[in-house]
Amino acid sequence: MAQKLTALFLFIGILFVGGFQTDDQPPPDPVQIGTEEGYYEGIRSGLEDRHNFRISRAWQQIPRSQLSSDNKDKIARPLIKIGLLRQVYLSFSSRDKFYTYLHAHPEMNALQVAQRILGQRFVRAYEKSFQKGYVKSLTASPKKAASYAALLKVKK
């Protein structure tokens, strides 16, 4: 009985102080966040790759002969992993905590780390929308590419 009363008073105290207050905002949906982040990162990477695959050459060891818009799916896969690792990095409060976590789990690859930290739903949404944004911006007409660039400026 005393434990129930203590738990009740503790719960009321937390409510009174505002510990459970959410300001009438539902928790963020990981699918929506993953979709948005992935799409914008995909667009950014695709726009960079329009210039002789600048970002892919910088981040990947793909031979120049394989860097073409025909291989856009193959080119995007490593960029997705890099983007997910960036999202994981941003989820940590400091650079040191991020590196400590990575060194504590050397058996995990970038995708596994992202799934553990960000969640599988976020990762799946990020991958799909990154691919979509990358392909759209890479193969867009110059006028459409300019509108994608303007969209990114507004996003910042």
C-alpha cells in the first residue's frame, strides 16, 4: 500500500513539475524524419554528382569508368551509408561520444550502427528517399536542377 501511494505521489509530482509535458506535440515520426533527411541528402549528393561525379569520387573508390548515370543505383549505395553515418553522428551530443561508441562496437558496420541508434524504420525510409532524391537530382534537366538547388537553400 505504501509503495502504491509513493508511486502515485511520484507520478503526480512529475506531472506537476512538467516531466511528462509534451506541449501537445506528438513524438516525431522516425519514418517522416528519415524520409525528409534522406530526400534532401539525396538531392544534395545528386546535384554534386552532376559535376563529373564530384561527391562520389571524393567519398568512394569507384573507378572512373564505372562513374556514369547508368550506374546511379550502385553509386548511391555507399553514399547512403555515409549519409546514415552522418545522421548517427548528429544524434550524439559530442564527437567524443560518437567515436567512443564506434570504437566500443568494431563488429558493427555503418548500416548496423544506424539501425541500432536511429531505428530500422528511420533507416529504411532514409534509404528509399535518398535513392529517390539522388536519382531525381542527378538526372534532372538544368532548370529542374536549379529548382532543387533552391529547395536546398530554403531547407538550410
